[in-house]
Amino acid sequence: MDLNKLKNSLLGELYYDDLIKSIYATDASVYRMLPIAVAYPKNNEDIKTLIAFAKTNNTSLIPRTAGTSLAGQCVGNGIVVDVSKHCNAILSIDQINKTVTVQPGVVRDQLNNYLKPFGLFFGPNTSTSNRCMIGGMVGNNSSGTTSIKYGVTRDKVVELHTILSDSSAVVFKNLSQDEFKEKLNLDSLEGQIYKQLHEEVLTEEAQKEINAHFPKKEIHRRNTGYAIDELYDSNSINLCRLLTGSEGTLAFTTQITLKLDDLPLKHRVMVALHFTTIEACLNAVKPAMEHDLYTCEMMDKTILDLTKHNKTQQDNRYFIQGDPEAILMCEVRGNSLEEANQKATNLILEVEKETLSYANPILIEDQIDKANNLRSAGLGLLGNMIGDKKAVACIEDTAVALPDLANYISDFTALMKGYDQKAVYYAHAGAGELHLRPILDLKKSEDVKLFRQITTDVAHLVKKYKGSFSGEHGDGIVRGEFVKLMIGDKNYQLLKDIKSTFDPNNIFNPGKIVDAFPMDKNLRYETDRKVPEIKTILDFSKSEGILREAEKCNGSGDCRKLPEFGGTMCPSYRATRDEKDTTRARANALREYLTNSEKSNKFNHTELKQVFDLCLSCKACSSECPSSVDVASLKAEFLYQYQKENGVPYRTKVFAYNDKLNHFGRHFKGITNFMFSNTITSSLIKRSLGVAKERSLPLLSDNTLSKEYQIFNNKLIVTNAIKTVYLFNDEFTNQLDAEIGRDAIHLLTRLNYRVKLLNNLESGRAFISKGLLEQAKKVADKNVTIFKNLVSENTPLIGIEPSAILSFKDEYPRLVDDKISAKAIAEHSYLIEEFLSNEIALGNIKSDQFSVEEKTIKFHGHCHQKSQSNQIYSFNVLNLPKNYKVTIIPSGCCGMAGSFGYEKEHYKVSMQIGEQTLFPAVRKSPQTTQISANGTSCRHQIKDGTQRIALHPITILKNALL
């Protein structure tokens, strides 16, 4: 098998190194299978080449888009074919017929953003819609929250361009009976496919058998096996209905035409019905569904409790009242808000007649988005359970007819009690489908046995109600074994015949749907293996160790969302669109090597260095990832452990010890600044350090902030001070931005706060980001000692540079010896804007203390502020002057990230990240608009990328003082 020859024959890329294979060994399921290679095809010829190679070399192709499948569809031991990178174009739109044609790698929400100006949209809507792709939705016949209104993906597929197993290109679409008869006469694989279906599936006898054993037709979420129950029509036939939901096992799809709907009514209202029991919630579903609902979604207490521990979701919990056992979220729409409100009122009255909801908050417009975000985070949040017991996907996709739902769940609950299980209940109640999950530890053989037993028992229970064992997530590996049980021997043989006709050499995604791999083999973890105990300098005890911190990633792929969908995670993926550069890949790679490495230092792998290389340590994953996987901390620990074996590079030392070097350079400040700014000398410095030649180097301030404070300390007389504050003199403000520190002291003093500046050490941020954790620990220990008896609720510690002051909240408690004192300081440490915002709320600072001049400001927030604090504080501060108009740029990461953007090998990616949102927003702003940014790296990046000067919010506010 000559993979190198295959690589050279592709226009796209092929990788077969250990790192890439390990990254693609898992998806969002519980399975792990190491592929032989990963391909990124660029066109149809590449796909034909891959098919021919698989056929010749007796291997297989596993199609993959975002890799968020829950049933194991995207894992296998052949070649993973990732179409997400290159095959992602929207090809055409037909407004008259309301269709759109796309390649399989188009993201669902990206498509709808494109369609919105045309007044159209694609209805099926999964919880992963900001990163899932149309190809995957077709493969799984995805449904999502809106299926009760708009149907499932199968209902929307008009035409599929495919490449069959003999490399022939075939278009499947609706055929009249006459056209179908013509197909029967074809002397080709396409003709064989139609003949087999005509002779075996579309007969009256076969249809009787299908109707007798397939799930009830009124269940619109039916993904059990191939959809032979959807093919029979006396007037026409469309094999798109068969291929949709076939999980890439029959043909390779290259182009998809979809039927669209008009945009839904604009005005929307959601009722969040609160219940004290699961039973009461389920009893409300049937009466609620009589009210023309747009969505009808359920969350149980397990999910709701998990949202308490995720920073992003804490903000979305605002509508929760009390401690409900379950919530039913019902959305209605109207031509006006009044009409929608009336529908909501009628719904509440109807439900209250028959059930006992104890609270019924009504949500409108943006409030609904927050509630939906809370619900859609459910899958990822389940991965945030501490320890090895997890809510396991195996029976989470069952769907029954709506009249059967309450009885089915009652039987299911009794079944779970027999296993001493309290299952998780959430998702699509209105469609008769709840994502039910047992809590199991698949590292233990006894729980793997339960995994099979529970799945088998539930399969029989679903069969009793003639339901669908696979509602929207597909059969894959986890349910493929049970297809025969669900539809009967004769129907299963039909499926096998279809597979063998389409794919006689079994090259398309084998082991799924028919002749499935065993559902309890090829799991992520080897059972009963002693979990490696790995000593770290950072404290990962909250996650029960660094390995379990990495294992929290369940593959939900939130880190693959694109810039247009907001947030920050994951900046490098947004630039490269490579799976290798996702948060998920870093966590999975670390898990792989920490689990399987035979080295005494399990971190000592160049593959790990490669996968962490483009991590900007922005910390967005710690808050935006539903599982809160903190990759910035994983990277810091990795670098520390790796450098113990391989030494610390010279450039790393220079960046890490920048504060000491700046102190030294200050003895010759004029010469230092000249050498940094002069074209010739700065070029030599940059070349010697491996800094990008395009970068400007930061210059030293005229004085340090320490010196400035000494100069005018005696002038800072405050009588009857509102509060005394300790201003943390971080290394960036002290050396490079002393004027901002001076502005902060001036502002605070004028506002009647007593400011104290101590002789503290640098923050250690550079040491942390470069993995010099022993040095960082010494700094943190010293700073905690300095402040532990001083900082309190009445005398808080405040800081100007976000990455510096927020280290007191994040890394210090995990680094220092005196953790009690560190946590106490963390509770009373604030970014300066947060402190001022809180004081404004208390009425201690008023707008009449500032100018009434009109000013327009656009603000870009530091990544660490977004992940560990909140941009709203900067927004509130900048809005304090009456006539200041402030907007927050939805910019994600700026791309500089400390030293990252200086390093020559990272410069291109750094600027690509800046160009995503930040730079265009700045360039579009009139010169009269003031750009503001509170991170020193951010201001530097804005200057280098747009030639605009950004001011710190504190400087803007100080300049506005009357």
C-alpha cells in the first residue's frame, strides 16, 4: 500500500503521520479507531482517485465533515476523507424554485446566513448548527429543534451528485415512472442499483414486510437502517431518500441540492414551562403540541445543574426559577409580537389545565437565543461531568410516536431503576424523541457490559412501541448491531443486498448500519487499565488530573465554529481550517499520548509540540467550550514538561524574561529605543530572535510606572476616600505603557479613591505562556505573600493589563503553595474596568463628573477578559460620559496573543486572525471614531494591522474628566 504515491497523485492533501491519525481516530462518539491516513480532497477527481486506491488496496474510505457524529460514523481503520476544508462552496441558488446547491462541507448556519437576504432558509437545525455541515446532515438525516415544523433533512434533499464505488459519477433525483423504467435498462452500476430496488424492495410483498416491521410512519424521525420505507410511491421514485441517512456507506456525495423554506415569522415568544417531575413535563407535551409550536424542547435537572459550572452558560440561566426537575421550552411565532404573545398565553392556559407547571416565564427575541444556547450546549456539558463516569451516547436517539411518549418514558425509567441508573433526559420532546443517556464508566469492564445490556434492553423497549431506535443521530457503530432486531430478518437482508449492490467491495464506511462493528469494541479507553497518574506543576485536581482534563473533550466540535458565529474559540482553527488546530485536536492528542506513551516523560513527543504550536493561549476554550477544556493550561504544562527534556530555546527565554531585559535596557533607554525603532538595527534584532520582519518592536516608556508613582505620590492627597485600592503594577504597564498607569492613578484619585502601588513582582504571565512554570511559581508565591494580608473586600487589588491581573484568578491558585491566601486574593482581584463598573452601579461614580462632548468609540476586548471576566465592564465604563456612543467589536482574538504574533513562523496566522473581524471593523470606522482596546498586545496588533492608534478605556475616561 503506497500511501506516498497516493499523496503525490492528489491535488489535495494526504497525511499519514501519527499525530494526524490520532486526531482523526475519534469523533464525538465513544469509539476510537486509528485510520491509515487522512485525505483532504480538492475535487471529484481526488475522490475518484481515493476510491480506486481503496478498491485496489482492499481498504476503505470514511467520509467526514465536522466530525460531530455521536454513533461512531466518522471513525474507521481506512482512510478518513475530510471534505470540510476544500469542498465547502455554495454553488448556486434558484429563488423561483426555492432551492440551493452546495458542496458537502458547507456549514449549516453559514448557509442560512447566505440565504437570509433572499428570504429563505434551510429548516433542519441541529444543536451543532454553527459547525455541522450539510454533508453530515445528509449522511445522518439530521433533524434538530425545528423538525416538528419543517421536517428532517430527508424531506429537503432534491438532488445528489455522487461518485459510486466503480468511480462513476451519478446524479440521483426524482424520477417519473417512465424515467425509472429507462434506468432499469442501463448497463452500469447505476442500472444495477435501480434493478435491485425494483425487484427486491419495490414489490408489494416487500412493502408489506417493511410496513409490518419498520417504525411507525407518524414518527418523522426515523433513521433505523436504510430508508426503504420511504421509497415506495406509485408516481415517482427518488433515491435521495435512500441515500439520506445512509451515513456514507453507499456512495460518496459531492454536491447537494436542497429545498428551502421561507423565513419563519419574525416575531417569536418562548414559554419555559417549569416542572417538579419528569412525568409532569412529559404529560405537558401532547397539549402543548396542539399550539402550532416552532420548537418544543426539554431539559432535565442534570443538564440544568451542569450549566451552573460553565461561565458562558451561567449567563444564559437567567430565566430559571427555583430548582426545576425539568423544563419544557415551547416557541411560538406570529406576524406581530402581540400575536405571538397571545399564542403563548393560550399555550400556558392549556397546559395549566392538565399539568402542574409551577412557573411559566415568557421570553422574547434575544432572550430566546440565550435559552436555546443553554439547551444546545447540553451535549458538550455532559462531557463536563467530573471523573470517569459520563453520560454515554448509546440509547440517546430513541423516538416514538407522540401518544406513546409518556408511557415509553415511564417504562424506560422503570428499566433504568433496575440498573440503578438515573438517566439524563433532554432535547426534542415535541418530536417524541428525548436524548436519554445512562451514566457509565467505560473504562471499567462491568460498565461496558452494562453499556451493551442497557442498549439491548432499550432496543427491545423501543421495538415494543414500534419506535425508531435511531431518531436523528444515526445507527453508526453504537446502534448498527441492533438494526436487524428493529426491522426483522427479511428487511435486514434487503439492507445487506442494497449495500452489496451499491458497494460490492465494501469500501464506503464499512461497519456502519449493516454488518456493523461490535458496539462494545473499539472504545476510546482500554477497559480495566490503570489510569496513568501524571504529576504536574499546575494543579489539575479540580478535574482529577491533567489526563481527565483532556478527556473532558467529548468531540462536540464547538471549537470549529467560524468567526461569523461570534465568540473567540478557536482562533487558529478559524485561520487555518485544519482540524489539527482545534481545541478538540489538542485535547485528543494529549489524551492519546498521555494514555499510550511508553516514555517515562509522556509529554516528550514532538507530535504534541506540533499540535500545540498554534494555540494562542487565548483561554476562550475555558469558557466557550461546553466541557470547559482549558487548553491554555494544558499547553503551559506541556511546554514545561517538554522543555525539561529538551531544553528551553533561546527565543523563548528572551520572551519569558522580557521584564528583566526591559529593566536592563532601561539603563540605556535612549539607545534601546533607538535600536528597537531604527530600521537597520531593529531588523538585525528581529532576525537574531526569530521575530517577524514586518513587526514593530515595543518601545520603553519614558519612566517606569513605579518611578512615576514616586514622583507624584505626595500630590495624591485624597480626603475621605471612598475606598483604598491596590493597583497591581504589572510588567507591561510598568515598562511599556506607564502613561496608561499614570492615567489610571490620576483617574482613580480624581474620583476620590486612594491608590497604593507596592513593590510587587511582575505577574509571571510570560513565564506561564512559555511554560517556565517553576519561575512563574516563584513569582506567584512572592506576589501572594505581598498581598495576602492587604487585599480584602474593602481594599481590592485592581489591574490594568487583563492577562496580568487575571492570572491572580486563574493560574495563581493552581501554582502557589499558599492556595488559601491565593483564593482569597482572587476573590477580591478585579480588572480596573470591572472595579469601576461596580462602583458606578453602587452610585460612587456619576456621569456628571465627565465631559458632555460627543464621541463615538469602538472597543475590542482582551481574550482573557472575555473568558474570565466580561467585556460589559469596559462597555459600562466607556459609556459613563453622557454623550459617548460605544459599541463592542465582535472580534474574537486579535491574533497577537503576547509573543505569538511576533514570532516569524506565526506572523501569517496572527494577521489572518486579525483580518477575520477586528481589522475590517477598525478600517471601516471613520477616523473620528476612537478605537479602544485594553490589552497591550491588542493595541500593538491594531497598530501593526491597521495603522490606527487604540487607547485604553482608562485613558479615554481620564481624558473625559471635567
